[in-house]
Amino acid sequence: MKIFVCVSHVPDTTTKVNVAGDGRSLDPAGVKFILNPYDEFAVEEALKLKEKNGGEVIAVSVGADPAKEAIRQALAMGADRGILIKGDKSDAFSVAEMLAATIKANSPEIVLMGKQSIDFDGMEVAPMLSELTGMPSATVVVGLTIEGGKAIAEREVEGGKEKIELSMPCIIAAQKGLNEPRYPSLPNIMKAKQKPIEEVASTASGARTAVVTMTKPEKKRVGKILKVESDAKATAHELAKLLHEEAKLI
């Protein structure tokens, strides 16, 4: 079984970030980058499928050379080889377009990825990839079984879960809870350094969206504790005054 797993190189959520001088991107100085956490569930599921059915796990990422770090982490977990598509990942459609071209060229039986990346949080790539490749997809997947050439996916929906059956090849976007990702062992980390990463040129036709401006959230305003007076009318009057003059809510 040939298994593709798409991985993204993203800033760690615990890292403090600043806006770059262009006002449209992050300043990478001092920022720690990691393998997208949702993609870890996808990598683990890919490895479990390989252990059960045999085959090959190929980690694929879009970006510049630093994105190889995410691929190396997937290789350290147990993936066999990697593919880096050299392109800009700021536009979801372009990313889906580049991934679709590579998928069509390699004909995997199943494609796994995280339901979203924690940098853009768009949850757009899996559905777009499904449309571009003609492969059925399931998103927010918390359970997966392969039976008789079909994939049975359990996915979260509002207020519960649903099971759907997909013909293969198909696309699965993993949610937290699908599995428990393994930690790379030291020997596997060393082996990952020797595993091949193929570089592929971008095939994107052009971005459909662009970041116009980027700003950090405003600092939270300091809260104020209102002392409750014995006179309820006076307390209500003071509260209304603060909401009108300071909070500007009324």
C-alpha cells in the first residue's frame, strides 16, 4: 500500500511571534517551528496502516527548505521517504494544487493529513484536494478502518459522530483522538537523517488570496472590580456609568 501523509511546518503555539517589517508576515527570528500537531495523528495512522498492510509511507510538505524539518520528524516517526514541494504555502488553493499534482504523479492508495494547520487554521486544503484529484474525502476523522478496498471513517459532527464509507483512493483529514502519536526513538531519529527527501518544483498556477495586513491582538484591558453597595439602585447606576463611559458598550 502506498500511503501519502501531508505534513506542515508551523510555529509552535508556545512561541511568542512578532509581525515582520512588511506588515504581512511573521518575523521568523526566535520562533520555534514544529510539525503541525494535527499532522502527527495523520503520520501515526499512516504508520499503523503500513504495519497492518505493508507498503510505503511518504511524507509530503509544501514550503521552503526549513519545511524539511517537518518531513524529518515524520521520517523519525517511521515514514520511509519524503517529498518537499518548493512553493509558497500562504494560499490554501495553491497548496492544494501543488499537492494534487504530486499525488496524481505518484498514485497513492490513501492520503492522510491533519484536519487543519495551526498557523492558518483554514481547514480548506483537504476539501480542495478532494475536488482537484477527484478522490473522496472525510474530515475531522477520529476513527478509520480499511476493509475490502474501502475506507470506513468515523468523523465528528455537531452533537455526535457519523460513519461514512469511501472508495479508495481517498483523502482522510485527522482529528485529535484518532490515535496516540508515537515518540521517535533515538535510533529512528538518526536513521531519519539518512532517508531521502526528494525536491519537486511548484506547479501552482497562482495564489487566489493574499494577506493584506497582519497585526497582533490588542492587550487585554485591565478589569475593574465594582464594590456592591447596600443600595442596589446606586450600584446599578455606577455599573451603567462605567459601561457607558469606560467600556463604551452602552
